[in-house]
Amino acid sequence: MRCTILASGSKGNCIYLEGGSGALLLDAGLSTKETFRRMENASLDAESIDAVLVTHEHGDHIKGLDVLSRRLDIPVYATEGTLHDFLHYRRTSDKRIDSHVCRYHEHFEIGDFLIEPFATSHDAAEPCGFIIRENGIRLGYCTDTGIITPPMLDLLRHCDAIILESNHCPDMLQNGPYPESLKRRIRSKHGHLSNTAAAHCLQVLGKDVPRIILAHLSEMNNTPERVLASARQGLGLYYEEKTVIIATQCGTSCTCPQDIKL
């Protein structure tokens, strides 16, 4: 399994997950044109994508979903709440797309991938993360959540790699230019995971998960250096044994999306 981060952050989120006989797209928060451009730059085959998994209906996760799913003629999988919001309120086209409801902790298969959605805590209709298994490898995708619950930790601790949100530095958020209402939203249990909260999660998972991708960094309220320092503190003595990658938004000039072979 190979995981390529095409984009991660408030301007768009999209991940290409390649297995032995097919691929998945996790979220589609870039325009279709930009998604294809970044896939081409990374030598990824768009025609190998079997489906798109969507975590929730916010624009930075679904911007290109409508056009991309129709252009590639591939199905979209999301929770009932996410699909209802997307299909009835977010789309600008009335052309049919192939959509499928997934439910928390109900496994489903797409090709050789076995997928388990799980609940996250975000201000969206019915947000979720995913545990994805293929050929004995397990990846956990957990972003856009204000808290990490014990059941979420139990799922993530059994993964060979995790993509975990580390959205903001609490000090930068507190002293930054955002209005107080937005700061409260980000800090809330239905907001985004701070560096401190992500580090606490890594402290719990430190001895179990060998590969860690820290994602969905705020460009205004965080820096890669702060994320890495916080992760190092959370992992402690386990840090040197881990592969730790900081996922970035990547600008339009990005020619080398970040990837990791699992």
C-alpha cells in the first residue's frame, strides 16, 4: 500500500491510496483539474481509482467531488448525513452520481480494500474517519475532529500507519487574528485537534504505530516546525523509532506530493 498526500489543509484535502490492484481517493477537496495535475506529477494513475471515500461535507474535502466522480465514473462513499448534505445542498449539478451510504463500524469492501468508518467529532452532519485494510496493512485516517475518544484510540493503535490531524498551536491561535467566535469553534470538541492534543494521542500510541503522518495544519495558526516539536515531545523515546511525516497544503507549484510506502 502506498499513500500519497496530494493536499492537506484548510484549502483542500485529497489523498491517493494505492493498493495491489487498485486505488482509493480519500476526500476530494481540490478542483478536479488540480487533482489530476498533482496525480500526474506524482505518476499516479487516475484510471486506477475505484472509489472516493469522503469524511464530511465541508468544502475543503468535497470541492472537486461532483465533477471528479462523474468524470472518472466512480462511486462515492460517505455517511448518510454527509451524502444528504452534499447531494441536496452542496452540488451545483443535477447529473447523477453513484453514491453509497456507509455506517459507523460496518465494514465494506472496495476491490481488495476492507474499510471501516468510525465517528469523529466535528461540526458537520455526520463526520467520520476510516480504517482501511489491504494485503495485511492497516491505515487509519483521522482528521477534522476536536477530540480523540478512547474508542478512536483503540482503532488507531492497531494501525501500521495513521494520518492524524495536528491543526493548530494553541498559543498561535489564541494570539492570532481570528475573531473570538472562530477561535472558540476551532478549540471546541467539534472543532480541530491541536498540536497538544495530537501529541497526547501519540503518547498513547507511541509504542504501537510505526508510521505517522500529521495532517490538516492551519497555515495561520501553526507551522511544520511546531508540529514536529510537539510530536517529538509526545512520542518521547519512541520518536527515533518512528517515521514521522508532516503533510502540507502544497501550492500550485508543487511537483512532488508527499508519499509513504506502507
